[in-house]
Amino acid sequence: MGILIPSLITLAISFMNFDDIISSANFLYSLGMLMEFAAFLWLRRKDPNLERPYHVPMRLPGLVLLCLVPSAFLLFVMAIATWKVFVISAGLTAFAVGVYFVMGFCRNRGCLKFIRGEQMGEEKREDEKRDEV
């Protein structure tokens, strides 16, 4: 599935010219960055004392100002997109949201096996033990 789905997406957008493909990639990247900025600010506001791997030494108003400049550039990139870029980006975003809910359904029904990070280490150790024998 990991090879099939990207291949189908690549085939589906092959009708577009190179500028529209790059614009779509930039549009989706901009959406992702705006979500990251929003999550950063929301987590800082919700739990400011949470231990993190790094710390930005500013209070919330300063962080909002810090995120405003790149957000303005990202919104500009999104605003100059063509109608084809909007349609492709909306379709891919809707597809991704749909995949998220399908994966949740599969997890609840046990249709697929999901591995957590700590389980990956255990499986790797089991594979190494098997290789030694």
C-alpha cells in the first residue's frame, strides 16, 4: 500500500504542468506549516511548563509575533495559487483525512497490525535473536 498509493497519486497529477505541481506542493507545505505554528502556540498556551526537548525563551505574545512573519509569507503563497492548485490540494487534503479515519477503523477492527515505537525495538531484538540462531 505504501508504494501503490503514492504511485496512483503521481499518476493522477501527471496531467498537470510542472508549475502547478510545484504550486500544489508549496500549498500543502504551507498548510502543514500553519498547522505546526498553531499547534506550537496552542501547546505553549495550554501547558507552558511541559518538559520539551528544547525551549524557546519567549512568552506567548512574543511567540505569536514570531510566528506571524512566516505565516504571512505562507498565506501569500496560498493566496496566489490557481484554481487547479486549490482543487488538487483540497482533494489531497480530503483524501488524507479519509485515510486517517480508515486507519482508525482498521485499528479498532483489528484489520491491520499497528506497531508502536517501543514495540519496534522489541521486534528488532527478536529479529536479531533469530538471525543469531
